[in-house]
Amino acid sequence: MTKDDESLDLVKQAIREAGLRATPARIATLQLLRESPSPLTHAAVAEHLSGLGVDKATAFRNLNDMTDAGLLRRTEVGDHVWRFET
């Protein structure tokens, strides 16, 4: 098993343990945010995932679902833009 395979398995496991289905969009979202050196906005996440066929509404819904499940933190620094991080 490669390091990437182990990372993917850990992401899937974390999503499932949080009580969510490990859909391709959620897996890609959590991987992106785990690898990001800084918090990302919804727009940045949606842009990164658009190549995978994830639309803006799905990205937003998944960010909120994973925040509610405790997988992500959401912050706002006074500019009325939410940023997400693990």
C-alpha cells in the first residue's frame, strides 16, 4: 500500500466516523483542505474541485456538512467570507 492509498483510507475513515457518507466530493474536499497550508474559502474549494465535476452548491453543502460533523473548522476574519480548515 502506498502513502497515497493510506492517506485516502484515512480520509474515508474520518468521514465515515463523523457519520457521513464518504462520497467522492467529500473525499476530495477533505483531502484538499488537509493538504492546504492555509484555510480556503468556499470559492477556492469550489474552483479546485470543479475539474472533478463538483459544482459550487455541492462544495458549499459538503463544507457545511463536514463542519457540522466536526471534520472542519469555519472562521471569518471580518470580511464576511467563511474560510475552512482541518
